[in-house]
Amino acid sequence: MHISEGILTGPSFWATTVAGAAVMAWGVSDMKRFIKEQPERKPILGMAGAFIFLVSLIPIPAYMGTCSHPCGTPLAGILLGPGIGAALSGLSLLLQALLFAHGGFATLGANILSLGLGGAAGGWLFFRLGRKLGLPLLASAGLAGLLGDILTYLISGSLLGGHLAFFAPQPQYSFAGYLAVIMAAYLPVQLPIALGEMVVTGIAVRSIGRQRPEVLEALRVVSRAALAVALLLGMTTGISGLSSEAMASSTAPAAEKGNPNGGKPGAYTGMDEKVNEALAVAAGAKPHDPYINLENKGDVWNAMLLAGGGVAGFIIGRGWHLLFGRARDVTIDPPPPAS
């Protein structure tokens, strides 16, 4: 859920910008420490950043000609920690504002707070809570994916609703009223996507635990004792099959509806425009055009979208083995006998 360019002004702009900058500073500090302690795992940072960038750009069709996006940040938060996950979210949001007119530069701080703190830090927190409650990796990570996705939209709706209620020239509702309207509009669209993110996040972390348990231990996702218990208990093939079916069913409603506008390219309107911008215009906080808007450039937009997806896919594919490939045994040849 991106807040569009120009909606947040005055105190809302300054407060969210300062808070977003503080989150980025925290995340960069954690990133530097991670690289210093585990330089061999630097490619995972690139993988996580590319994953967030790519996943949060995927438009999933919904009702009334709208579309919405997954977050991708809970998985990054689980694997790399809340600070690094939030910082990678900020970098992804910056590229999206620069190249794809998603969000904006003036609302970058607010979007970092929602996608970074809500998705990455919230996902990390819910995962830790699940582990404290004794849930297995699959359930804990799934809980993080579901609630981290929903918390992203709750924070974004709170920031937008607070600005429109307290600082917009012509507020239409109270803060509680705005939050209720925003969440009522988003939940029917986002809940199936959040369920899909729940399944994907749970399966991803469970798969890493099976394929590369030493990585989860090195990243401090789980302890050595917890890994031993998880490996002994395992996850049955039946659970895997049920999870796949759940993912398919959670995303099916959006796909089955088809394009209500006759399948014309570009006919779907993002929920950001359908809800956020409509409420902002009614309250007198009209958004202005993005400073850089390649979306109106036709084939230029398509080329940038393909290039961005290609680069992100290359980065993820290049480092795939670090998380999901089986560890390879390295045989060191003995030194030749002394003559």
C-alpha cells in the first residue's frame, strides 16, 4: 500500500520523513554489522532486496477493476532481522518511486514505516512470538507472513487517515472513520493476498530449514537445539500438499474474476488510486503527478518493468543455492608427499 506523491504535507511530511530516515539509519547500521560478521553471506542481502522489489510490484487483480500487491517483507525480516528488512524495504521503495511512479519521494518516509516496520519488523516480531509459543517453523513463518502483510496496510491506513483527519483542509471523517473506511476497502482485496503470503513465507522458511539448516542457525533465525527438534519431527508430504492447495485457493478468487474491463491492457486501477487518492481528493489533499512518471510512457514503462524484473530475477537466481540448495561437500586434496 503506497501513499501517493504529494498527499502528505506539513507536519505529516516532516514526522514521517524523520521517522523513515531513522529507520533507514538503524537498518544500515545492522547491515554493516551483518556484512562484517558474515561477509560470505552478503549475496543474501541482494536476494532479499530483489525479492522485496519484485514481489511488491506484482499487481494481483481484484474486484471492481482494481489490483493490489503482496509485500515480500516479512520473509526478509525473518531471515535478516527487522532493521535490515526495513532498510531493504526503503531501498526497494526508492527504486519504485524513481522508476515506476509507485509511492513518491515526499511520501517515502511514510511508506518505509508501513512496508519496513509493518512488514519486515512486524513479520520478525510475529515469527519470534510464534517460536516462543512453541509453533513449528512452517506455522511461525506463516503467521509472520499473514500478520506482517496486514500490519503493513494497517500502519499505512493509520498514517493516511491521521493526516486526512487532522491536517487536510476538508476532512470528511474522524481518524477512526478514515481508518475504518480504508481497511474496509482494502481487506476484501488484501486478505486473500495475505493468505497467499502466509503460505509462501511458511513454505520458504520451512524449506530453508530442511535444505540448509546451518543457514538458519547462522542467521540466528533458530537455535541449534530448535533445529535438531525440527529435523527430528520433520514435516510430512501431506502437510506440504495441503499448503500448496491453500496457496492456490487463497489466490484463486483474484485470478478467477478476470478483467472486468474486457481484458484491455492497463484497465486495472491500483487500490492506491482507487481508495487513497480518492479519499485525499475529497479531503482537499489532492496528490500531484509523480516527479518521474514512466508509467505514461507506454513501451518505455514496459521495458523498464521487464528490465527490473529481469535484474531482480537474475540476482535471486544467482544466490538461490545460498538458501535453498543443498550444502556441497568440499574435498581438499592432501598435499603432495615431500620428496
